[in-house]
Amino acid sequence: MVGSSHEALHRIFQKDPTLLTQALQRVLHVPFPKPREIAALNVDLTEIEPIERRVDTLMRAETDEGTYLLVVESQGKVDDRKRGSWPYYLAYLYEKYRCEPVLIVITQSSTTAEWASRPIRFGLRDWHSMTVRPLVLGPDNVPMITDADRAGRDPSLAVLSAMTHGRGPQTPAILESLVAALKTIDYDTAAVYAQFVDSCLTYPQAKQMWRDLMKTVQYFWRHPLAEQVREEGREEGREEGREKGREEGLIEASRRMTLRILESRRIPIPDTARERIETCTDLDRLETWAERAVHATDAHELFTDE
């Protein structure tokens, strides 16, 4: 579940790993080699001692020039403790995986971006034992995409633009161009992107504007699969020509809809949960479960308060 701006800012790269390397190449002009494969890794860096350390997102990129670890940190504000934890993360990861770690910080704040981009140096003034130079993506270097054609050519970058430029006079144009771009890609990806953007928009007027736009394309409040499968159910009911047939068609469609949303989000469905969904005959309850499936992190979350 994408529950906050912090989560959305780094989890967008889990959904679309190539967006991260594209951002390095095209926004920061870092000559990062084109990955052959990118895999997500365990973000837990906790040692045997009871000290918990976690990065936000960690991925391994295989390229023709070698293997890199992409360490993504979502940073909302200045936090000088990170000047110690970030070097620790990189040293630990190199020792564990024996490949080069690359630290990428993403933020919506220009002030935080400026702070995060400062090199972290340890040692003597004229002889540094360690230097860490984060790569920073923020509102000052991520392009502000306000043109629908440009957004359509690069929907992923348009999403990143909306996530980092969440307020200001250009916000309506940014969000409207992104809506146009989302209509050109597959429903599942568009729905996930829409949720990430909603989580990142902390300015109330921008968030309301986005939700109004999402209602018009049925991405935000209901997963696109929901309307697609629900319409299949309505069609089945119409073909039956009887009220009972329509009801049964909608119930069956809602069951399929709930399961397909969970499957599309790669949420494991235990046998007990699957049986409960497949045997339910209450249409209102099934539609509630389908709506919860859009955000759930566990199949049993569908049955909360029941």
C-alpha cells in the first residue's frame, strides 16, 4: 500500500525500475550504463546487534559494464543523521554484495535537495578517508512536464514530474498532461502510477484537483480492472434478460475482479481467502473487497472489521 509521500517517492522505482536509470541519464546526465536486468533486493541492513537499519528501496542492476546496487532514499526534510547513515549503508552493501553501490536521493523540496547534494566527507581536511556524493532528484532538476504530447512520449518521466512538482501555478498543466499520458498506457500501470502521484501531492488543492481528474478516468477510487470486469458482469446480466441473471453476473464479475486485482498486484491469496471470495454472494460486500484490494498489502486485509 502506498500510504505516504515518502513511500511513493521511492516505491515508484520498484514499479518501474528503468525510470531510475533513465532519470540518472537524462535528468542528472550521469552516464549510467543501460541495464540488462534490474532486480529488487532486501532493504533490511540490520546487523546481529539490535540496531535496525533500512534503506527505502534497493535494486541490483546488471549492465555490460558491471553490476551496481541502486540505493534509493526518499527524503522529506533536512536530517543530519543521514550524513552518518548513508555512508554506512554504502559500505555495508559493498561488503555484503561486493558490487558498486550508487546512492540516489529523491525529494520534493529544493532546500532538502540542496542539502542532500553536498558531499559527505570523513577524515582529514586535505585527505579524506571516505567521500560520499549522493545523486539527487528533485524539483530543481526533474523537468516540469506541462505538455500532453511530451507526457505521452514519456509517461514515466511525466509521473516523476508530477511527484516532484506538486504545487505552484504550473500544477494544473502538469496534472492534466499526465492524465492524458496515463490514458495511453495499460490500465494496471496507470492505476498504480495514479496512486503514487496521489500520495505525493501534499498540497490540498493539488490533491483535490488530481482526485477530480482521476474520477473522470476511473483510476483512483476504483482499479481500472474493476470497471472492466464489472461491465463484463453487466453484459452477462443483460444477455440473461432477467434481474436474477444480472445480479448473478455482477456477483461473479465482482469475484473475478477482486481476485484479478490481487493477482495483478502480486498479493498472495491463501486458499481460505480465495474460498471466501469465491463463495460470497453479497454484491455490496464483494465490491467493498474489490476496492480494498487496490491498496491491500495482504489478502486478509480485505476482510477487516468483518
